[in-house]
Amino acid sequence: MQYVSYGAEGTAESMRLTEGATPTPGLGEILIEVHYAGVNRPDVAQRSGNYAPPPGASPILGLEVAGRVAALGEGVAEWKVDDLVTALVPGGGYAEYCVTPAAHALPIPLGLSMAEAAGLPETWYTVWANVMDIGRLKAGERLLVHGGSSGIGLAAIQLARHVGAEVIVTVGSDEKADFCKAFGADHAINYKECDFTEKVREVTKGEGVDIVLDMVGAPYMKKNLSLLRRDGRLVLIAFLSGSKCEFDFMHVMVKRLTITGSTMRPRTVSEKAAIRASLARHIWPDLANGRLKTHLFATFPLAEVGEAHRLMESSRHIGKIVLQVRG
């Protein structure tokens, strides 16, 4: 099969198509003939040498795909050959074939293209786990999302509205702010034009928010804590601008705050399967009936993976970027 390799220099230009062996599904796994693969920030981090695959995972980039079930490993009864699926994969998505636990795959929602479906798993697994399981978002609460126009951000907007919560996002342009509001955000703040903390206090009449979903990291730590109201939760999912800072813990004690976070890739097969079960029950039906949406910004042929990564690194996109592996 063909797959994307990347050199020791770890740049977008170092990626190229390479020939390699087709993987074989093991116990409880399925082999997927990949048609589309999602592009995500962890892919860029891995390529750059900053996000090593967990033990046993494929070293090939790619954490989500959509395609056809090509073979079944021992013990798989849920799927059959030729089923069309979208799946969270432990690596290996930038390839013509990849394997993943059968319990991490989901049917392609009715009405969505395979390209759109390829951008669902990594985003929705991450948002559900962090906003619902860890953050415990409830109806009537307020959620602040940094990076509101990213794939993660748009899914978080949809999830907040789905459970009856108010959602505020920060973005880097007026165009992105307008898009997020049209997509369902109650408020969208261009952080390049104002202090987002002052704007959040303004729109919440000084009350603040219950949860902050943050992928920026250190520079936002103090501001995030200042915006949380009593029993608020700061949920960290990435550190795009660094993970180390100094701050006063007094806010945490006085307001009984929780600081937490997680990454998806190192989770166990059973933990991811539990998230998949929640998505199958609560999210996939409403993606199929149109109550929940996704947004596909750009599709690149697999051979143009470098262009896809350059777009991701530029942050010019809104929503998801995917690679077309086969027609």
C-alpha cells in the first residue's frame, strides 16, 4: 500500500508517499480501506517530533478515517466486510489501509459524505470526553471555547447547544467570529481586537463562565481562572503556546475550581470504546437527522499532504481539513 512518511527534519516539505506492507487486523480489530483521512493538530505535532505515538501504535500519521471495512480480525461480530465506517484510529490514517479496534468505529451518518465523516471521530471523541465526561457540562451553564473556529471548536459549539448550554468562543478574525455565530455560538470574540476577558465579563454581566475548554495553554492560564465562577472547571486539551507558567492558586481555593485535562491517543481501548458508545447514543443520531452539523473546509489529495499541513499550521482554516486517499 501507499502511505505518507516524513523525514527526520519533520517539516511539511519532508512528507512524501512511500510503499509499505498492508497491515493485518488482530484480535478485535478491523482493516479499513481508507477513502479519506482527517488532518489534526496532533499530526503536525507528531511530524515535528513533539508527540510520539504510544507503545504499539502505528508510527504512520493520521488519527481518523472514513472508508470501507476490508477485513475482520478474530472475534469481530459488529461489522462485516464492505460496511462503510468512520473511525478513530491509533495511528496509520494517512495510508491506503489502516487497522483500528472494531469498537472505535461508527457508521457514516446518513446524509454526510465520506469526506465529511472522516473529520468526525478525533474531534467528537475529544470534545465529548473533555466537555461532557470530564467537564460535566449541563444545561443552563456557560462554556468558553478558545479556538472556536477549529474542528474542535465547532464541535464544542454544537455540543453546548445540544445540551442547552450557552457558548462563547474566541477566534482570530471577524470572519471567523461571524462564522461561529452563524454556526450557533451565542458570542464570538475576536481576541486580536480586544481583551477577551473584559468581553466575556461584559457579555456575562460579570458572572463569568462554568467551563473553559482551552488549547492555547500557558498564556491563557491566569485569564481562564479569572473568568471561572464558583465550582468552575478549566479543561486543557492542548498547549499550542506552551505548558509552563506561574500563577496564584488563590482563585482555585476561593472559588473551588477544578483544573484538569486529557489527551485522547494514550487512552485504553476500553476507555475509547466507552466514549464511542456515548457518541453512538447521543450524537450520531442527530448528525444523521441534521440537528448537528460539521464543516469541511478543504480536501487535498494524499500526495498534497504537505499543503494540508501548511494550511493547518497557518490557522487560516475554519472547521476540518481532510485528505482524499482514493476516489
